[in-house]
Amino acid sequence: MTLVEGGEARALEVLYDRHGGAAYSLAHRIMGDRQAAEDVTQEAFVSIWRSGGRYDAMRGSVRSWVLAIVRNRGIDALRRASSRSSLDYDDDGALEAQPAEERTDSSVLRNERARVVRGAMAELPRDQSQALGLAYFGGFTHREIADMLDVPLGTIKGRMRLGLEKMRTSMDEAI
Amino acid sequence: MNVADEHSRWNEDLAAFAVGALDSEETVAFADHLAHCDQCRGELHRLAPAVELLPASVEQLAPPPALKSRLLEAIAADQETNVSGAAAAGQAGVGGRVRRAGAATSRAARVPLRERLRGWHVPALPAALAAAALAAAFAIGFAVRGDDGGGGTAVPRTTVPVVATAAAGRAPVRAQLISDAGNWHLDVTRLPRAGFGRVYQAWVMRRGRDVEPSTVFVLARDGSSTVAIPQSLAQGDQVLVTEEPAGGSAAPTTRPLLSATV
């Protein structure tokens, strides 16, 4: 990261080699479209480049930092195309929509970890995973989600909190 | 509301904050609370690994190889723009990230005018029309001054109105073309960011002559730029601004967004 801060293009290439797959995968999950996912991924890495790689090791791993940037870029892109109806967002559909040819051997290991994590999410009650998914991947605020699902705001807050608590517990048990 | 109730209220929003589901005002308020609440910071720290699992939960896909190539090209173009910009800004003595048109763009001077203006419709802006243009919806004119208002040995200063064309949409652009002692520069503010991998480029168009490439530039974070125009300009010459691919173009490839007639 120090080299990225120093303007070393090669350092950014290494950063992309390490985290580009996860970044693209997240972008695809958010955007639900291959071309849009490419655009978001590229924008995210260019913004990392232009910002001089302002990574703060105190605030988590490099991967988490990169993915947070991708997520922000993706949500921004979704909001720019704000003609979307909140009810149009398919919280379940993006994964199933991915073309099979994009799934390569090189992603098997990452997929194995993802499978375990998805298992933890799958154990969540549907309403909790839905609230978390709409917030994190859909970029909706808790008020928007409450309106969308026609439930009280406090209920959405509770579902998010319970969902995160349960995932945290699942992690502890897995370790 | 006692301290426990107050804390409980913030604590209810903690998960929404963690997954980015608070609106902007709520986010600012919560962050402010976090700054002096050890208990909420501790809770957030405890839940952070769960939040980090969310992006890891998506199926992992291999990005197309072309994506990496495009990214590296964009980075290279960005490097070139910044390095050249710093040099040009230093030479021109003006601020902003500026880049002089390079050797590649100088070839444009050999491209026939008609070919270069294909698809353009940029009527010259005679002085008589300037005032009318200022009143138009897209006009972004400024008062025209013959000098800097000073007396004695003041350096002659000319300010020319810049008009945003329909291609600029309804962006609230403000711009002026200024000559200080014969050195021209374009001051631009509120210009939208160029598209990804793209830059802005100035052009000089003289009556009956080819379009000449001028400065390639990008905007500062606040959407402004001070763009040196190295060419000498005479009455009737036009300065145009288009959006071009990173590195600039040998000939204009898009319709002009801004136009100024000296």
C-alpha cells in the first residue's frame, strides 16, 4: 500500500491481482450486470489510485478496505440510475444470473470460503438476511427498507442487528 | 431522556450504521456519537467481522482479463496527465492540473477543417450576439472588461464570455476566457467531471483555418480548473472545449461543451 501511495503503478497492479476478483464479484452482486460490474470495479481501483491509496491499517484489512470502496462505488452507480424502483431490486437474483463461464478454477478457493459464509447467511431467518442484503448490496436505507417491506422501522433495525449478531456467533463457532 | 435511554437510542441504529443503511444525516450524527461513546465503539468493533463477511458471501467470479488491461491503461493515462499537467502548469504559471497538447495532437493541424468539424454545429459568437447568449438558458457569461479596472501601469486584461452549448446539458458551468498581458487562460468552475477515462480538451478555431488542439485538462476536486491557452488569439478566434479520451485527441471527437469567441 505504501507503494500505491507513492504512485507506483505496479503496486496497484499487484493490489488488483490480489483483490480484483473479490472486487469484481462484489460489484457483480451489487450491479447484477457484467458490464456495469466491470465499470464499477475499474472506477474503484482508479479512485484508489487517485486517492494515493489512503489505507488505514487500524480500520481493517486491505481487502475489507478495497471492498468497501467497491461497495460505495456500486451503490453510487445504483443511485445514479435512480430510476430503479425499490421493488425492482432482486435480492436473490444476482447470483443465479451469473453466466457459468465466468466461474473459473482460480476462484475455487475463494468460493469455498464464500460457500461457508453463505452457509452462515443461509442460516439466518429470511427476514434478517433480506434486510441485510437490501441494505448492503442494494444500498437502501433502513427507512426505505421499512417502507418497501411495509414493516415498522424498529423491526428493520432489529432484524439487521439480530442478523449481524447471529453471523458473528456463527463465525465464532466455525473457528 | 436519561443517559441509558439516550445510549439505547443510538444502540438501535448501530447495525444499520455498520451496513451503511443510515441516511447521510443519521450517519453523521451516529459518527459524532461514536467519537465519544466507548460502548458503541466496542459494539461496532465486535460486529465488524460479521459485516466483513457480507462481501465475502457472494459467489467469486474471475474478472475478464480485458478489465485489468483497461484499468492499467487508465492508470497510465492518469499518470501521464498528472506528470504533464504539473509541468505545463509550472510553465504557464497558472494553477490546476493542466497538460499541453502533445506531439500527437499537433498532427491535428493537418486534418482538414471540414473533416474535423464533422457533426459539429458551432456558430461563431459575434460580439453582438454575446449579450443575447448571456441571457440564454445555457449562457454562462461574465461582464466583459477592457482592462483590469486599475490605472497607471496596470496590465491590460480582457475577459471574454464563455457560452455552454446544448451539449453541456444543464450543468451550472461558469467560465471565462481571460487575457493577461496577451497570455490567455480559461477559468472554469462547476464543470461536471469528465466521464471515466476521459479528459477535457481545449481547441482554437480560427476563421477559415484548421482547428488547432490546445490544452488537455482535468478538473480539481471542486470541479474547477485554470487552463492555459498557449496560442495567441485574435479577434474572431474561437476557443472550444470538448470531452476527449484520456491523453487528448488529435482532432475533436465530441461536440463542444463550451465556446468563447474573442
